[in-house]
Amino acid sequence: MPVRFIGTVSVSWLTQAGADRDMKLTQDFGFEDAGGLVWTAKRNAIVNGASIPQIFWSTFGSPFIGDYRRASVLHDYYCEVRTRPAAATHLMFYQACLAGGVGTVKAKTMYTMVKTFGPSWSVAREAIDINGRTVVERGGTLNFSRTMPREEFSEMIEWIEAENPPIEEIDAEIEKRAMTVLVLPPAELGITAD
């Protein structure tokens, strides 16, 4: 099934102290993925490029310009609301990059970057108890931190650029090379600041 954007990105820049890069969507904006699933970033949502690790902005450009900016808006939204699995959200980002005009190898490199270093989460199938205290309810969101040694990541990027492997092989390599750790907020563990 062909992929397509639904509508156009229309935003209002918000003024604030600090990084000052938040934008509010002034209308819904969507994308239909290769499986026919529609992804809609809702009007009034705040997006800011935060789902794209800032360290990669010098390599790929700011998420506010260029061929991947529409993909970035959708990725930001779904990384914030987390109503769909992280893996599906990152795959949508890849497909939206392609639909926006990003070349295949660059889109795969960007996908590898967000899947490895971007937000990661899943839904708890069962409640999680630590020391007799429920820290995540069944159906709650589990947040993960994923990383990969620089040399491993560089090798992956070289491999993608040389061989242009399918996404499934990239996913397998990420799973093999990346380190993933469950992250629970201190309050969930009963830790409070004094």
C-alpha cells in the first residue's frame, strides 16, 4: 500500500525561556503507513524535535528543516503520547522519511539512530512489583534507555551505507549490539528528594 501524508504541518512557534523551540500544531497532521495504519498528530500538540537526539542534528540537519521535518513532527508526537509501540513508531518515522524525500540509505541510517538512541518504551503485560510494591501496573508504560558503543554504531552505519540491508536485518543488528535498560522514575521506587 502506498504511503502518504495527510494534510500539511501548520504550527505556531511558542515563546519561552531556554531552548525556545516548542511549536504548537494548529491543525491535525497525519501519515498513512505501508500497512494502511493512519498516524495523526493532533491539533494543539506541542512538538520540538526532541525525539531526534540532538547530537545527530549536525549530521542530518535540524528536525525543523529539510526532507525529514514532517516525519519528525509525527515521531515527536507519538514518542510523547506513547499510544503505539516504540518499534512501530520508529518504523513509521522511517517510512515518513522516505515519503518526505529522504534517500533510502539516509532514511535507514536515521531509523537506526532513533531506534538506538531515541525514546523507547513498551506496555507492561503484567504488573511489576519491586520489594512488594507495584511500580508499574499491568498495561502501564515501561520506559527503556538504549545505547550502543560508538564503535559499534559506526560499524552499523558503515554496514548500512555499504550494503543497504532490509529493515529487518537492521533491527536484528540493533538488538544484538545495543544495551537496553529498564528505567523507573525514582518516585516509583519509593525514592524521594529531601
